Amino acid sequence: MANLSTLSELCIPFVKKGGEFISYKAANSQEEIEQAGNAIGKLGGRLAGVQELILPDTDMERIFVCIKKEKNTGKKYPRKAGTPGKEPL
């Protein structure tokens, strides 16, 4: 699975202004979320919240990262295939 910066660049440009992008991540992703803040902002989004959950019938923790799109994304995003992963924002 890709890191949140890469996922944000690939998904947020296709979210309608006022809409939300929700990413499903492992429970230990707090540092990844903090590092993605710059990319989320450049793409017109803001972190709206993080919802923790435990998967049914297991003890595995996961989180939903909710990103609200507040501004239009620049036309240069998403960059061509492979670039977001190799050179994150």
C-alpha cells in the first residue's frame, strides 16, 4: 500500500471541492499522517479527522484518515505515473 502523501496526490485531484477523501491505514500511521500534511495542503485539502477502529473478530487496529477538499487542485496534479511515489510532495 502507498504512503499517504502518494495516495493523496493520486486521489485528491479527483475529489469534488467540498468532498472528502478517506484513506484506510494501519494503526501506527501517525508519523505518516504528519508527513503528508504538506502534500494534503498543496492539493487543496485539510485533515478533517482520524477515526480509529478495531476489526471485528480480531484485535487488529486500523484507522480511517479523513481529508476534506477545500480548494481546487492545481492542474499539474496528479503528476505522471510513478512520480508521486518516487518524489512525494
